[in-house]
Amino acid sequence: MSNFITKRLHSSPFWNKLFKNASIAFFGTTAASVIELISLAVTVQFLEVSAYGLLVLAQQYMILIDGIANFQSWQAVIKFGTDAKVHNDENRLLANMKTGFLVDGVTAVLGMAVALLLLPIVASFLSWSEMLISAAFLFSLEIVFHIEGSSIGILRLFDKFDWVAIHGVVNAALKLLCLSIYIFGPFSCTFFGIVTIYVATDIIKHISLLVVALIFISRKYSIRRLFKTSLQFSDKKMVNFTIWSNLGTTVDIPVKYLDVFIISAVSVEMVAIYKVYKQLLQAFSLLTSPISAAIMPQISELVSRDKSRDAYKAVLKIRNYIAALLVVVFVLCIFAAPTLLELFFGKEYAVNIVLFLALFIIQAYGISYVALHPYFYAIGKVKADTFITLIANLMYLVIAFALVGYIDVYAVLLAMAVQFAISIQSKKIIVSKWLNTTEKGYIT
């Protein structure tokens, strides 16, 4: 792995820039994730398994509605912003940023309204307790502050990955500090006290990122110029792209968020165990998340310069090296995971080691193709992405709901595996056909 990186750093500006940005994002994400895991351990140690399960369900409800109704424009900002940069069109670039901010603000208000209106219906249908309803209400209120989409896109577009990294670490540390003071300090700790801290620190996280992005814009262009730039300069396809990309996110919700609701049919305790496993595996994806964050601006630039084939070769090379690394991590988990899970989380989390390892294998398959999805967006296949995701997630829902009564939580894992296979293989086929149409040759 190190020889590959060293060779690329001396031979290709693409890999040089990717390694630099991904490294910054990696250290930021790693530090933030380690702190988040400590926060998770602190929370789990304080709350009973059932209480933590309620917190997960309440937070997941907010995330679910946020994903459906609150459109995020960072992908559109990067795609169309990159093209404007390549052609040195500042008016177009600023107009695209402004459009992104408007989309973020309007849909954040819409998202909160939808979450609050649907809460009584969902709570009645799922027979939620008053405690769970109240927690979901508090989490729903924070959606109006989820306006960071364009901020992320702008900072990544201009290679300010260090700004994003520092922001993530500081906010993760703030959350841990607040939890520690509350739980270990001279306070009467309650379930709703923990929920309030989660909500408050999340609001600070989203608002502060917007402030960071505006500071960058003020230094490079000025806030006044941003607001005075007419929207008529923005790309006509940007809003359409944003809508379709978010529709893709919406239909992707089952595999991301509905899993805990399906597992709640087994038990609330299993929700807590599964959620801890999933968060731990998100920590194992520390190497891939920075790559996903760093690569889209570069892929978009290669596509804008008619070098789509070179970009896809990079996608496949990244897949190969991530897969090799995850095999090593998996072997280590076989021996170390049971002891570590019991030590940090409790016996309940250690006895289900087979579930943890099975989830790891499935997640590893999806993680290895982390660069494929931004590539698919960069070549403009946003509608195809939506339909592929819709079909894959319909299969996910059918399998999960049909089998959960027979094989319990493993129904969700099987459904997840099928969803990943459909999504990844379909995109690979479409990309290969598209490259054959636009350029000579074939890539496997």
C-alpha cells in the first residue's frame, strides 16, 4: 500500500492531490470518530440497553425525515462549481453557491415541518411510548439547522479539507465534554438530559460549519458579492441535478435508516446492539470516507477535461487496495473483537460476535466501492442512480420484512447484501457501456 502511494505521489498530480486531501480528511475523521466512540461508550455506560435503544429510535426518526425532505446540495455545488472553475467563470461559480444555500435553507424548514407533522402518525402506528415521542420531538426541532450541504461542497471544492477536519474534531470534542460534565458532574442525570445534549451539540455543529464556509467566501470573494450575484448566472441543470441526487438519497433511506425500525420488531435491546455494531464499523470505514470526500472534486475535474476513463481507472484501483486492507482488519477482528466489545460495552455486545462479523463482511463489500458512487454522479448519471437505488431498496424492504420473523436480525443483513450487490453491479455495467460509447476500449 505504501509503495503504491509513494509511486503515485511522484508520478501523478491526481494521486498527489488525492493523497494530500484524503490524508487530511482521514486524520480529521479518525480523531472525530475516536472521540465519538468515547461519547458512545459514555452514553451506553450511563443508559440501560433499552433506554439507549429509545435514543437510537428517536434520533433515527429525525435522520429518516431529514434525509427525505431536507435536500443537500453539496454534490451539485462540487459538480457544477468545478466546471465553472475550469472555465474561469466566477459569476457562474458564485451563482451556483448561492443556489445551493437557498436550497439548503428552504428544504431545512420543510424537513422540520414534515418531521413534526408526521410524528403523531408514526408514533401511533408504531405504538411508541410517551418518552420516545418526546425524544423524537426534540430531535425533529434540530432539522431546521441542517443547512450545511453547500458549506461542505464549497470547502471541498476549494481543497479546504483541513478546515472541515478541524471543525469535525472540535465539535466531537465539544459533545464529549458536555456529556462528561453532565454525567460525571454534580448533576441529576436523566434520559432527556442526554437527548438535550445530543440535540444542542448537533445544532452547534451544523451552524458552525456554515459560519466556516462564509468566512472562506468572505476572504476569497466577499459575502456581499455572493448575495449580489444574480441567480441567472447559475447552471440551469443545477436545481434539477440537486432534486434527482436527493431523490436518490431518499430512495436510499431503507438501507441506511429503516434497519433499526425493522430490528425493533425483534427487540429494543437488539436495536441497541445492532446500532453499536454499525457505529463501530463506521469507524472501520475511516480510510474510505476521506477518499469519498476528497475524490469527487478531482473526478469532476477529470470529467470536465474529458478524462473520464482515467477517473474510472482510479476508482477501480482504490477498490482493490481498500478490499485488501479490509481483509487484514477482518482477520484481526475475529480474534480481538469479542474481548474488546465486552470490555468497552458489556457482555450483551460480545455474545453476538457472529452478527458483528457478518455485518463487517457486508459493509466491507460496500465500502470497497466507495469511489464508484461519486464517479457516477460526476459523469451525470444522477437519474440512473435514483432508479438503481429505488430497485435495490425495494428488494431490501421485501427481503427484510418478509424474513425478519424467521431469521430475526439476519434478515436485515441479507437484505443489505442484496441491496449492495444490485447497486454496485448495475453501476459498473452502466459505466462500462457509457465509456464504450464515449471512448474506445473496455474496463473491467
